[in-house]
Amino acid sequence: MSWAVPRFDHVVTFAGASHQGNVRTSNEDVWRADPGLGLFAVADGMGGHAAGEVAARIAVIAIGNAVRTPEAMKVFDQFLETPTLDLRRQVFDVLETGAEKAHAAVLETAQTDVKRRGMGCTLDAALLLGNKAFLVHAGDGRSYLSRTNTTIQLTHDHTIHGTLVARGVMTPSQFPGKSNVLTNAVGRKGNLSVDEVFVDLGEGDRLLLCTDGVHGELGDESIISELARRGGPVDDVSAAIVAAALEKGGKDNATALVVEVGPRRVNRSISDEGLAARDATFAAHSLLLQGVPEELVRVALRAAIEVEFEQGDPVPRFFAGDRVGYIVLEGRIDSPSGWTLGPSAIAYPECLAGGGKGPELCTAGERSRALRIRADDFREICRSDVKLAAMLYERLATMLARANLPK
């Protein structure tokens, strides 16, 4: 069934599948889809005596309650009328407030019921507005964006291993061992940290929100990509993803929620195309894309995800188990060598070529925005178009030669 989401420009179809797995005796995963709000969420509970399921349900209900308040609706309508960066951040504030309320509620419930001590959950939620998705993430669930020519992992695992990889201390290939312990989750002692992801959506795109019982079993991202992009209705897609996880062992609860973007149903008189066009212009003037035909620039940028850094933030060289490069859109990125990278500049171009092992990281000299491109997604885009691949790799080789960087 196709749904008309009130504040989203496209019709959507969605489906979720969940299974307790081949080992566990209960299912503590929870997924929720509310097309009336444009909200989709997955939570993976943890804690004995079914307390994990309680935490997961608290989380998805809290995020839904935060989105449906009159104050939140006003922010969403303002964003659609005038889609500025400030209003974009206010939309994320609404989602973060929901996650924080879930965190407080889970902690309070655990304190008042001894059987539920130590309960918690991961949380991945997506809100659809205009032609955008606003995602918040905590824990080691994952969100993916699947397109015709690439599948992009949007989130990274909040584990010791994931943190060490992002800081360049460990490589993705190093066995995590005990470093795979969660460092962030709803209900975990201390403050909750929520990652924000902002993506453009178009017809044919699919969002996949899943628990670690899916990605932990399937492992290879190419398998997840193939399953997420398979033809047929989304009911079959979500069921096939969970079935594949069970076939690989099914040692944990497994849940997959798939949201597919359908045909456009609304053409807005005002959109953020002005901002998007400016960003695309900065990207097109980068050394990586300079001189590339406009239609091929659009193809290349389908592998990119917009990210934001506060002043002083480190700019990771690894994300979601892979090396990454950045095209600066706004602000200033300071390199360890003393160079300043402004709009259109490329940070870590060597990472797109599979290199880049240095321990020193760039930092944001001020609040900055950039397009992040994972090396695997870069290669996938290149495999989809030979002409584009030749242009991008030629420019990449030129940049590396000029900078005398390791290839």
C-alpha cells in the first residue's frame, strides 16, 4: 500500500519484519511506522526479564510523542515554508528532545523496578519532511540509504571499536573483541549522545533501518546492498533481509524496516533548492569534480552525505568501517599540516583512493558543513558509469600527485 505522508513530497511504501532469531527465546526488538507523522523507528532492547522490550517500546513511543506536539508541528511547517539551516537544526532539536526524554524515562523505570535494572536500547529514527529525511541514531543499530547505483551506510556503531576506528586508533579490519561493547545507548548511565543525519530523497530511494541482529549476521555490506535493492514489494524486501540474517546464524533478534520513496505528489513553491544548488556549485568547483559534466556531477554526488561539524570537532578519517573524504561546503577545516580548507576544498582525498593511515586528523576551525564520501560508495558509483570513473580517478590521481600524498 502507498501512503501519502502529510509533510512529505512523495508517496511512500514501507514494511517491517522482525524475528526472535534462532537462539533467543524472546524478541526485544521493536519497530514502529507512523505515516501520519512521517516517522519510522527501530529500537533494539537489552536487559533481562524482557526489560529490553520495555525500553525499546518506551523509546519509540517517546520519539513519536515528541514529533506530534503542536510546537514540533510548527517547526516542521516553518522548515517547509523557509528551509533554512537554522530551521533544519530546530527539526533535529525536536528529534533529540524525543530521544532524551526516552533516555530519562528508561532510566527512571529501571530505578523503580529492580527486575528492569540495567535495561536500555538502541534507537534509529527517520522523519520525512519535504523531500528530506532527518535521522537520529544512538547505539549499534544501523540506517542505510539504498539507491540504484549505491547503498550508503548512514550511521556508525557507537561501540568502543567504532570510536577507535573513527579516531584512527584502530582500522576497520582489526577484530573488535571486547571493544565491540556499546558506548552509547538509550538508558545507559550518563548522558545520551545522538548522531544526526540529513539526506535528500528521490523516487526509488529506500531507507533501511535495522538492528545488529541483521547487519551483525550479514556482515558484508554488498550482501545488505543486494538485499535492500532487490526488486519487488518492500514487504518481500524486509522479510528477505531478516530471513538472510537467520540463515547466517540468527544468534540475535533481527529486525528490518524498509521505507521506499515513490512518485512525487507535491510540488512546493518554496524549497531548499537554492541552498542545494549552492552546495552543488561548491562541490562542482572542487578539484574532484571540476570540469565534469553537470549530469555526471549529480550522479557522483549521490554517493555523498551532508555532515556538520562544530568548531573544534575532529574530522574523522574513517566512518562506518571505511575511509572517507570530504568536500567542504561551508566554514573552515584545518589540516594537521597547517593548511586551511575552505568551500570546494577536499579533505583526505587519499582516502578515496584507499590510502590515508596517518594518525593526525583535521579539525573544524569553525562551524562547518561538508559532503562526506565513503571510499566504498565512491568505488560503487564509479563502477556504475565508466565515463564518470575515468574522470574522477584522473582528477584524484592529479590531486594526490600534486600533494605528494600516499596513494
